[in-house]
Amino acid sequence: MPSNVSMTPAFPRLGLLLLNLGVAAWLGGCAASSQRAPVEDRTSGSRTATTASVAVEPARVLPGAENAGKPGYYTVKAGDTLARIALDNGQPWRDIARWNNIDNPNLIEVGQVLRVAVPTPDPGAASARAVPAPGRVEARPLEARAPAAAASAPSAAASAAPPATVAAAPAVTAPVREGDDDVNWLWPASGAVLSGFDEARNAKGLAIAGKAGDPVLAAADGRVVYAGSGLRGYGNLVIVKHNGTYLTAYAHNQALLVKEDQVVRRGQKIAEMGSSDAERVQLHFEIRRLGKPVDPAKLLPPR
């Protein structure tokens, strides 16, 4: 064998290589084991479980909801007041409060459904009441009436809104009858007409000129169903109901000379002209038929 050939066996070199590879693999395994194992995020599941465990209260059903959309009913909207609802439906606000068992007319809720038409008597109930109980016959007058309830005093805020306590309301307003359109109208003020009725511009009546303190007259016989300043844009306002069809409104007065439920006569002074909630002294005068504004100039007599 030649002397220049190395006699060092190959096995030690191969063993060293394998040893190095094994150490590297072991170190890699240690590094991998030092990393955090994936953690399952159960946050959403916990939230779901928590939410499911909380009892959800059912939505409160507002009064009259079963009558929504029916004729003779109105669903309260944001910004409504009982006085404005009454004006737009041609009814005394006290009657609407009574029909809907409203104790405080300042507290109505958006979404509440109100009866705004005269309730129709139930013939079956009337017949049942007319039959006396067996063995008990009572003699009584044909037109016996229960004593009227005492009216409660108006609150201090009556000028800003309808009284908080509803006084005993008068008899139910009569429905529209033949002849209700035969009203003997009178001009409520003697001044010139500043602007006329224009439904397209939402001008719901006449603007009549005058001086502060000029008389404002009832345009026909009737009963005062509102006297106050609770309707935004009208200032000091008087509303008179003349029959089952018509009512009139007199706005922007500086003084009111009548009270609610007071009977007034055609030509009676009911207010003094002013500029409350207006840019100048004037009378804003409306005639409403079944709550809908109509052109007063077509009903008032020629001057």
C-alpha cells in the first residue's frame, strides 16, 4: 500500500456530520416548542352566551294601537300637541281627551293612536241598558240625568298648553247634520286683507290688517273650544266651534276676552288684535270644515 495514502477512516467524519445534524434538529425542536400554541378565541361565543342569558323585555304596546289606520283615528307624530290634533280634526281638544281617557293632555306619545271622531253609540249596549232586571221596576223621569261632575281648576301653565287636568267635558259634539253648512257668517275684523287663502303655499286662512287693540269678533254663533297660546305659530289663539261641521280660528291676538266652553254670539268681541307670534299686527283668521281649512273669502259676505 502506498505511504502517501491517508489511513484516517471515513466513519468519524460521517459521525461528526450526523451529530451536527442531530443537534440542529434538536435546537429547532426546542425553538418550536418554545412558541405559544394557538389559542382559540372564545370571546364571541362568550358574548353570545351572555346575550342569550339576558331576558329581553317585549316592546310596549301603545294605547289604541289596534285602531291604527282606521277611519276616525289619528296616530300621534313627533311635534304634535293635543290642541293641534284637535284643530286639524275639527274637534274640541277636551272631547278628544275624554274619548281617549287622557287625564293629562300634555302627555301624549309618538305612535299613540287617538280617536278623533265622535264615538258611535252601541245599539246593543243601549238596548241592554233599557231592559230592567226581572222583578225590579223603577219609575223614573224620561230624561233623568246624572249630576255634572265639578270642573277642576286650570293649571298655572294654561296659557302655554291645554290644562293638565281635564275638566268635565260637555255633551258629545253633534255629528254633521243637514243644514250645518247654513252658517250666518260675519267678517271678524274690518281691516284690509293682507294675504289670502292659498293651499299651495300652506296659507290656511286670511291675514287681516289692523292696529293693536282693534276688536276681533266672533264670525258666527258658537262655543269656545280653545283659548290659549299652546299652538306654535298662532300666538294667542281663540277657536270657536259653530256646529258639527265648522269651526273658526282667530290668531296673533294681544289679549283674549273669552274662556273655553263659553258660548259666544255672532259679532261678539272675543279678542283684541295683536302681533303675538307674528311679525306685525294682524288677525290670522281660518274657517275649517271637518278640520280641513277652506277659503274664508268664499263663505264670508261681500264687503
